[in-house]
Amino acid sequence: MSKIRYYSYTRTLCLMPERKTQKNNFGKMKKRIFKILSVIIGLVLILGFYSNSSSFIEKQDWKYAEGTHIGDWLAKNSFEINNGIIETNQGKAKIVFCYGKELIIENIETKEKGYYINKS
């Protein structure tokens, strides 16, 4: 089905197929969705990398939850992180992942996992 359009600069009537405008609108919508998804994915990646960084982990207070134990309360200045290894007075462990609210560590010798909850 064609749609009649009037173009004032030529003062003529033109028959323009409706399909082309629908395709153009669909293409524009796809581009807009792609841009929005790109921004969202970019923000998630940036936040994921930041929450796993040693500077973020060191600025938080962590409370022991379960598993391997390197201290009941890891206060902001009571531990050090070097090359993904967290060191306290009571031991060392490898940092597996940090979700922002939960820190997952792994005992270097026994490979047992431990969980700490963010209290900051």
C-alpha cells in the first residue's frame, strides 16, 4: 500500500511506498537500542572493574561470614592488598571476586573459599 505525500517545494504529489519509512524507523530504533545497550554494558564493566580493584576493597570494612578465615573484622587500614593477595595479621588469602557487597577470598594453601560482607 502506498502513501500519498505532498512536497511543497515541488508542488507535486508523490507516491511513496510506506515500507521504506518503516524500514528507516526500524533501523533508527535498532541504532538507538544499540547505543543504550552499549552505554549500559560500559557502565557495568566500569563498575565491575572498580569494585574488584584493590583501592575499592581497601576503602571498605569487611565482616567475616563463612569459610576460610583471615580475621573477624577487616577494617579499612588493618590489611594490605598486593598482586591480588590480601594480607592481615592472621594470614594471607587470594582475592577471587568482589561483588561490592561481598568479598570472596581463597586460602592459598588449602584452596578453601571464604566470604566477607561489606559493612561500609
